[in-house]
Amino acid sequence: MKMAVRGVRRRYLSFQIISEGRFKEEEVEDAIMRGILTLYGMKGLSHANPQLIEYDAEEKRGILRCSHTQLRQVRASLAYITSLEGLSTSINVKRVSGTLRALRRKEAQSFTRPTPSTTSISVP
């Protein structure tokens, strides 16, 4: 009897870029690859197997896929990135999920959640 081989487990990271400038998808992807390569080398990059799934230049938000075993290293590499195209930059990870569908659903819920009112309630 043969055992079924389980596919590669992945994690999806939702991130936001904090910077003054706008960046193209290729620039963001290149910066992520260079960040992982700088911290963990070629072996770390191949184990992480990062792939930019989507990126919105207007919102400066994106989704990155990586190996589940290398999630910590990828998060550290994103935090390591301090400049993009000569501009001061920070990449913040917003959410992590095991499936792209769940990540998108969680992101949609966070945008539609009502914000608390700024009025205070006075107690007599």
C-alpha cells in the first residue's frame, strides 16, 4: 500500500508598505527577495520560496506566499527592509493565514468592521 504524499504547506501574509512613494510590483518583489537573500542566503531563499501573489500600488498592500516552515524568517526579512528605491520604507505584516481564501475573507471583514465612535458617555 502506498502512502499519499502531502503537498507543500504554505502561509499567506497580508502586508502594507509604509512609505511616501509608490512602488511597482516588480520593485516590491525584488526588495523582498533581496531581504531574504541578505539575511538567510540562497538556501534560505529557496526554502522560503516566497511569491508575491498580489500587490496594489494605490493602497500599498499586498499578499505574499511562503513556506510554513520559513514564516518567521520571512517576517524577519520584511522587517529588515528599510528602504525601497532610495525612500525610507517599512513593511508591516497585517495578517497570516493558511489559505488565500481565509486571508481575503479576514481582510474584507476588517475593512467593514464599524469603528468605535469618538463621543464619550458621561456618567452622572
